[in-house]
Amino acid sequence: MKGNSLYLDGVSVVFDGFRALNNLSLIVEPGEMRAVIGPNGAGKTTMMDVITGKTRPTAGTVRFGDHDLTRMDEASIANLGIGRKFQKPTVFDALTVFENLELALKAPRGTLSALHWRLGTEAREKIEETLGEIGLAARAHDLAGILSHGQRQWLEIGMLLMQDPQLLLVDEPVAGMTDQETEHTAALLRRIAGTRSVVVVEHDLEFVRALGRKVTVLHEGTVLSEGPIDQVQADPRVIEVYLGR
Ligand code: ADP
């Protein structure tokens, strides 16, 4: 498919002498979904932060197609169509599900903030398509504040989809979810990937297995192992890092 690949090439981030990322290289192809796992402190959050421009690499480059993200500010990176979903949902409780999606459609990328808007037919169709994609069509006119934890997470993914991302970065989407919500989330992300690239950071290995895609294991700021989940789980280096101490 067309679209941009994400390249991290020899990326290091040093905080006060501590290497949070250490010569990290990674490629995510257009339409690919990549799961990134690793123990606490492995550098997963820092990796997301260098992609979105929140943190500057000390060395190395981050590119999205021909765009050198290391030379761009956060707003310009968001405007390329790189959306990030943080662990905690930031939906508007006093608006309905439909209105939350409508708001996201009108807000500039990366700056979801309250705006006045009028809704045309095209917008309504796009919202309805997204409601189907996130599985909340039946809840469209309920207030976001009464949704379950899982439903709020899906709504927030829907809000990002309204902004036509090319690359979606998702931080620990299933933390605190029931098993059923976790399964729904895996199916949702599998649907989204393909027309967009997705990078998912997650601790829950059963969820990562349900995603069924290539996994990158980070350790001490660099790639320890990469491949299908069964392969990385059988990798002695991964076993040592997860269980060996
Ligand atoms: P993960 O998300 O995999 O748990 P992080 O990327 O949050 O790992 O952190 C990697 C390491 O970098 C950790 O040891 C953390 O303490 C350190 N770190 C992260 N951000 C900062 C910062 N702003 N200043 C100093 N150290 C930081």
C-alpha cells in the first residue's frame, strides 16, 4: 500500500548520563501493526516520545517517509498524520459518543480542544463509519461519561481515526480491561491496521498474541529480539530478561 514507512535509525536518548534509548533501530512499514514489549524501564515510552517529537534524540534519526521528524516540532509531526493514544482516555464525558467524534473531526490534529462546528452530510457519514469501526454504533447518543472503561478507550481511538492518521501510536490500550474488552480491542486494532500503520506498546502478552503480528522486544533502550510472538517468547535472551532475575 502507499504511505510512509517509519524509520528509527541508531536512536539514542540520554537523560543526565542515563541511556533511556541506546542505538535503537526499527522500521515499521506502511499498514503494518507492530507490538512493542519489554520490561519496565526498557525505553518503550521514550521511543514513543521521540516519534512524536516530545523528546529529542541525543543521536540518530527518526524519519517518516521523507520527513525527518528529528527536525520537526510536535504540532508539525501530528499534522503529518501521526496520532498518539495515551493510556488514560481523554474523552469528553459531557458529550455523547457521536459528539466526541464530531469534535475530533473539527479539531486540528494534535490539539483536540472545544470548538464550535456545524455538521454536514459528509461529516455524519464519516462519523457513522467510525462508530461502526470502533463498535459503538449502538451507543452513539449516550454520554461518553456513562461508558465502560473499555468503551471510552475505543471512543478515543475513534477520535484519532476521525483525524485520518497514517500512523497510530497506542500506549498500553488494554490496561484495566476485562478479558472480553481486551479481545474486542485486539480485533479493533487488527481492523484499523492495513489502511494505517499502528505501533502498540503493551505489557499483556496474551493481548500481543491476539494481535498476531510482529513483535519487537526492547531491553535497555535497544532491540533485544524481533519476530512472531512464539519466536520471541522462546528466545533465550528474552526468557532471561523476563524471568532470569
Ligand atoms: P518503559 O516505558 O519501557 O517503562 P521508559 O521509556 O519510560 O521505559 O524509561 C526508560 C528509562 O529512562 C527509565 O529508566 C526511566 O527512568 C528513564 N527516563 C525516562 N524519562 C526520563 C526523564 N525525563 N528523565 C530522566 N530519566 C528518564
